[in-house]
Amino acid sequence: MRFGIDVGGTKTEIVVLSDSGEMIHRERQATPNNYPDFLDSIQVLIRVTERQYGPASHIGLCLPGAVSPDTGRMKNANTLYLIDQTVAEDLEQRLGRAVKLANDADSFALSEATDGAAAGARSCFGVIIGTGCGGGLVYNGQLVQGPNAIAGEWGHNPLPYYHNHTDGPDQNCYCGRKNCIETFVSGTGMAKRFREAHGFSAREIPDAKSVMARVQNADQPAIEHFNHYVDALARALAGVINIFDPEVIVLGGGMSNIEALYTELPGAVAKYVFSDRLNTRIAPAKHGDSSGVRGAAWL
């Protein structure tokens, strides 16, 4: 049995997979708000699950952040109490066995490459476009993990071909830079830019769903904003294709549920790729919001 655990800001989920990928068990619980309670909760969750299903052959965790190759400690985590902690080492001491860690985007990409939308492909770029913007790279069934533990983190590169006359005013990113891809193609960024461009409040336009509802109602400013969103996303994806040239790009996160992306993006991306045609397939995630936790089990 393979155990996968997905640690989110508010919820922690565990799944049990057979070696063939069949999901046998799935359970969610609240994520604690401090590190000692976090360790306790993971230990109890595994022990209780093992009493029901037997010892785990593999235990993997996906977390909102990355493990520094230099220190073995967590970095870039938006669950702040995880930063600078030796999560894998601490859990291994408690459990007496190996624990594999990866960030949520890497786990998502591995899941979809193993038995999801990119199954059978040699190369895959897994994209998360939701509250934020992340990515993971898989080649020959293995995660690509570089010396800085940031492979696939495309969201904090600047938006390609940015021009303030067509893309609007500079966007400040929480990372301290301006005009990061995340500020344009995440659901949060898409809604924020629409509010700023048209004078809406956060109550009137709380999220990207609100913008897309206006698109469905033939609101012209919303349609133009969505068309710009597609173009910005196409520019960002074309940059990845020009470097990594994946066979499949799998989209996850809330924005991936917009069906029009899968008809509009291929043509839009092709305009920016350094090739005579685009052969990369762009597909929605097969496993939806379960991909991250399934990927943790496959680590």
C-alpha cells in the first residue's frame, strides 16, 4: 500500500493507493496551526490508517513549499510554520521509516504523468493555475529536480512580451518583483486585474468565477479581459515549451475548469512558440483536486 498525504493551508488529506493506482481510502482533516501539532497529526493519521490497511510500503507528502538542497529545511512555504523546519527528518524519527517530500505542483505533475492526463507521454509540464501559479516537470516518469529545488517554478518569471499599453499597469507580486506570470494567469491575479481595470470592489468581483460569469452573460469588458488572459497564458506557456518542449501540458487548479481554454489555448500558444506548428497537447487534469495527494503516494 502507498500512502500519500497532501498538506494544505486549512486541510490535510491522506489517500491509500494500491500498487496499480487504485484509490482504496481517502480522508481529510483540519491542518493544525503550529509545527508540533502538525507532526503529531501526521503521525496519528498514518498510525490510524495503518491499523486499518496494514503497513505502508511508501509514504509521501506534498507540501506548499520546497526542501532546500543545501540545508534540508523547508523554504518558500505559504504555511509559514513549516519554513526552516526539517519535516522529512522529524517525521522519519517519529515513524522509523523513510518519508518522501515534494511540493504540491511537483506532486500534481507526477500524478498526471503516472496515470493521469499525460500517462504514456515521455515528458509533461504540470501547471497549477488557481490561487497562485506553480508547475512541475516530469521526464521519463521521473520528477525533474534541479540543484535549487525550483524546477518548474515558472510563475515568478516576468510575463513574456509585457507591454503596459496592452497588459495594463505594472503588477506587484508578493515575491517582491513586478509583472510575474502569477499576477496575470492565476485566478487571484485575473480577478484583481479586472477589478482594477473597471473599478469594481472585491465584494462585487471576489474571484475569477465572477469574471467568467460576466463572460457567459456576454459582458464585453469581461470578454476582452478573458481574451487577454488567454493571450497572457499562451505567452507564458510558450516560453516553457521553447525550453522544455513537453509532449503534454496538464492544467490544474481552479482556472483549469474553464472549458474554453482547451479550444482557445492551442492556437494562441502556437503564435509564440519557436516552431512551424504546435504538437504539444494541452489537457485538463484527469484526477482533479486529487492529483496532488495521488502524486505524493507515487513519490
